[in-house]
Amino acid sequence: MEGAIFAAMAKAPRRRSRRFWTWATLFSLFVVADIGLFGWLIFRSLSQRELDRVLLETREEAQTLAGQIERGAERAGGDLVTAVYLEQETQTYIDSVLRQRQIVQTVEITDRDGALVAKRRSEAEVNLPAPDTPIDKEAVPDAPKIETKTIEHQQTSQQPLPPELLGSLEVTVPIGELGSLRLGLSPVELERRIGVLREDLVRQTTLIGGLTLVIVAAAVFLISALVRRGERLEAQAAEAERLAYLGTLAAGLAHEIRNPLNSLSLNMQMLEEEIAEPRQRSAQQRLLAITRSELGRLERLVTDFLSYARPRPLRREVLPARELLEAVREVLAAQAAASGFALELRDEGQGVAVQVDPELMRQLLLNLVQNAIAATEGSGRKPRIELGVRRRGPVVELSVADNGVGIPSEELEKVFDLFYSTRKGGTGLGLAIVERIATAHGGTVSLESEPGRGTTFRIELPVAAAPRPA
């Protein structure tokens, strides 16, 4: 029951982290969509405003031109045709409107009956009579039917105007009571102007959107860092609570188990002394040996459990990493000679130092080497174990490699679990203690294994700061 509670406590921060990233992603997508919708609405509004502005300016221009034509007609005795074709000032004004106002594409003048009097297009080649050329008044009524030659501005547009704007590209104003003046707008020029607005809007929206996304990303990063920090603190609190529980449990179990173990050990010793004579060596002696072995295993289990559940404070020292490996090799030299396995040392650390608790680190390395020795049994090859040290930037890597049977891939994720062991007689605490010691030193432990070829454990520790000169 308690294990399920601790497992749930450990998974809670991960669930909160997944929820946070889900909401952060949804919020970012919402911001992007909101910026896009905002830009689209603003563009439609600006397009309509630009059209309204152009129409207003064109209407003012048309009213001025209509007034000019009306005054010319008054000077010509109310004859609209004469005013259009004989008034040099009127012709000049129409030409200036078409030449200077690129938005104006056509100028049409009709009489009061709707008959076309004149039509001019932008950049047209027009053959008008000279101001002093006499005009046959009888022929003048046919003049309004003349269409001028047109050469339009060569402009292209990549984006068509919105359909709702295409129906408003003409401005019509009256010329007094004589007729009307119609100015046609160039859709190409209008599209060009709206395209410029679009480019400016896209540029500004992109800039604003980019800045917004940068701010959102910075906020998400900051909140994520706070969430991760909170998760670490929660995990540490949960781990501390779990260890406190295990420590209390371990202390009680150790007391209850060690007392009968001590009594059993004393009794076993007395029995062995009584049946030590050669003639009495029999099945009873073998049973006693098995019992003593099991008692020793129980003693190791209690010791390992206490070591895991109630870790002592670190007593750090700065020392060369190589010394840790040499100490372990010296401890195991006799066992290596007796068992016939090779215990080698590979030093690529260049004298790098670590700040560790020597006793705990030796315990860590001894646990790994004992596991390696057990893994080489039954491999069919001469057992070989290599202790290694090398420096990788700010990290010191200690390694223990063997040529044993290896670990199946489906078991790699379980090897550090508490009480998990693939070795007969193993307590399932050795690698859990290894991970605990490495973590307490600010390091990590990892492994690589290939069934039938061997396993390599790697401990990564921070490089110790160089000691200050005295």
C-alpha cells in the first residue's frame, strides 16, 4: 500500500508537467491564430478606408474639373462640345488629371441626354485641334462620338481586389445642368496601393507577432523553469518522505531481525564445534553450512537495507579519481588471483580529481565489481573486468566493464529498482545503493549492455575545483 502511495506521489509532478506543456501549446496556437485574425480584419478595414479616401479625393478632383468645364461652356454660350474641344484650359486640366493622377483611368463627359461628348484615357495619344483652328459648327455635334487611342499604365497585381470593392470604381458628378462628368478609377493602381498597405501591414503584424511570440516563449520558458524547479522540490520532498518511512521501517526491522540472527549465529557456532570431528562430518554438517550461508545473506540484506534507507552524511575529500580505482583493485587483488579473473585499470583521466566521500565511492565501485564478477560466471570466456577513468570536459567518468553474459534489453530499465535482482542470492539492493550514492554526489549512473558480450556501468561526477594555492 505504501509503495503505491509513493509511486503516485512520484508520478504527480510528471502529470502536471504534461498538462502544463499541453496548455502552453494550446495558448501559443491561440495567440498565433489571434494575431492572424487581427491582421486579416485590419487589412479589410484598411482596404475599405483606402478606397474611401481615393473616392473622396477623386470626387473633389471631379468637382473641380466639372466646374472648369461648366465655366468653359458658359464662355462658349452654353455649348458643352465647344467647351470641351475648344477650351485649351479645359484640355490642359483634363490632361493634367490623367497624367498626374495615376488612379484616374478614364474621363467621360456626357450631355444632359446621356450622349457621350468626350472620353479620355490615361496616357492617351490624342489628336486635338489647335486652339486657333476654325471649327465647323455643323460638324461639332459629331465630335463627341470620337474615341481616343489609349495606352494604359503597365502595372501588375498579385492580389485581386476584394469583390465588394470592385463595384465602386467610378465617380460621377454633374456639370451644372449641361451634363455629367464620370471619372473611372484604375483597378490596377488601386490594387497596387492596397498591396503596399498589405505589405506594410504584414511587415508590422509579423514584427508585432514575432515580439509577442518571443514574449510568450520567454514566459513559457520562465514558467517551465519554475515548474521544473517545483517538480524537483516535490520529488525531493517525496523522496525524503519515502526515505524517512524506509528509515523508520529499516530500523525496526533491523532490530527485530538482528537479535534472533545473533542468537542463531551463536548456536550455529556451538553446533559446528560439537560436530567438528571427522567421523561426524555428515549431512548435518552440510545443513549447518547452508544455514550459516543463509544467515550471512540475511545479515547482508539487513546491512544493505539500512545503508540504502538511512544514508549517512557525506564526508567529502578532494582526491585523484585514479586512487579510487586503485583502492578497489587492491581490495579485490586476492579474490582475482584466487578466482582467476583479470582486473585491469585504464587511466585516461590525466590526473583529474573529484570531491567525494572516499568510503561511499569505494562501496559504489565494489558493488559494481561484485556484480561484474557474478556476470562473468558461466559466460564461457576468461573473466575480464576493466576499471576506467577519463575526463570529458567538466565531467569525470568512472567505468566498470565486464565481458560477462550481459543484460537483456527488457531488463535494463529495472536494474536500479529496489529489490530487483537477476542473480540467485542477490539482495536487489546493490545497484539501488550505487544510484543513491552517485546521486548524492551530484552525479549520474548509466549502463550499456549487450547480451553475450558484456556490460559497462558509467558513473559521471563533477570535476573537483582546483585547490587554491596556499
